[in-house]
Amino acid sequence: MSSTFFHKPELALRRALELQGIDQHDAALELLHEVLSSRRHRTWSPAFEQIMIAYLDLCLKLLRSREAKDGLHQYRNLSQSQAPGSLEKVIRYLMDAAEKKCSDAKALADADIDDKFDDDFGASPQAILLSTMYMDPGKSQRDSAMLMPSLKFLWETYRAVLDILRSNSKLEHVYHAAAQNALRFCKTYRRRMEFRHLTDMLRTHLGNLRQYGSLFDTDENVKSSNKVRGFDGWTSESIELHLQTRFAQLETASILHRYTEGFRTCEDIFNILQISQARRKID
């Protein structure tokens, strides 16, 4: 890549748009990734936000979840201390775009099934009978071709966001928004396996905060070397957010008939309430 792009990221964005205009999407993605990961860029500027959004648009278009995750990590390192608001904007943009792509894919898959019945049988009695007896294998094939790639990208997006923000007190509201969106995803698309992985992930994050996070950022009982980086300590707001997420998790477990996960979620709620009680004693 030309050194000009390193010194002037705006030129890299312009070049990437030109490459997209001639259907060189992979080359455009590689160019923007090199700019985001360059060690020469340690100071955030609004141009990088535009580059990141263009980069995520390409990742979504090409369904490159791994590249999207890596780009988020690079942008977090660049912006979390200098422009946390920009990091939030980028993350919300990606989640909204991935959710829309997934819902559009589902609508397309459902419409394809409806069109098949309309074309073959119209409104005949046979169509009504077959609509109630339609075999799942055909629908599964359509879901695999139209819906599954978008579902996978959206799921990987949630995982990446939760991993990046797991101990970021400044953006903990975004973390919990992502967690609740992921729970809604599991509920809407009946993703039982992903729900189990999600609850395990949230439980691990909570366990780390309980073990290494202090009730306050000035807690002298926790050595600074053992504190969770980016976590400023338990506050009433953070406790409330964790409880809201677990109640949504409990509701999802009930809807998906995952009662073991429901019981484990009750244990999580109990552990969070213990943190709340310990905090009141200190007050």
C-alpha cells in the first residue's frame, strides 16, 4: 500500500470507494484493513470513523465476520480512550445493519415459500392442505441458502461486541444493549445452541468482574495488578443493568424451554444481588 494512504487516511477511503465502483470489494476491504491496523495511526480523527463504517459495510456485504471482529478490535484500540462516543456509534451501526440484513433475509426466505405455493397451486384446496403439511426439508434448504449466512454473521457480531466491551465501564450500557439484542435474536430465530453459548459467555464475564472487579475504583482490597482493565468498579447503575439483562435471559430460557439455563440464570441473579448487598454495607 502506498505510504500516502498511511499519512492521509482520507485518500485510502477515496481509493476504496473507487475499487468498490469496479467491483473490487476484496481489494477495498484489504486496503481499509491495512489503514485501520497500521501502527502509524495512534491518534483518532473523524476520518477514521468514516473509514470504519465503510469497512463494516464491506464486511457485511461480503459476510466476513472474522474481518469485522478484527476491525472492531483495531478501532477499539484507537478510539476507546480518545473518542468512546465514536466507538459506540460504530458498534451500534454494525449491529443495526446486521440485524436489518438478517430480517430482510428471513423475509425473503418466507416470501419464496409463499411464492412457490402461489405459483403451483394458487388458492386451490390443495394449496390450503399443503400449506398445513409443508415438509420442513424444503424450508430448511431455503433457510440454509438465504438465511443462515446472515444469521451466522449477526451472531458473530454479537459475540465480538460482547467480547470487546466486557469490562468497559464507559460503554457498559452498550454491552448490555448488545446482550439483550443477542437474547432477542435467540428468541426470534429459535437459536437454542447459540443461547447456551451466550449465557456461558455472559456468566464468564460476570465471574471475572466478581472476582477481579472492586465495588469502587478506589477499593484498596483489590491489587491494581488484579483489577479488570477498563472496569471502574460496581455501581448501582451497573448492578441494575446486569439485573435487567439476566431477567431478559430468564424470559428467553423459558420461551426456548431451556430450564437448566433458567435455573443457572437464577443463580446469576442471586450472585448479582449479593454484590448489591455488599455495596450497601459499605455505604
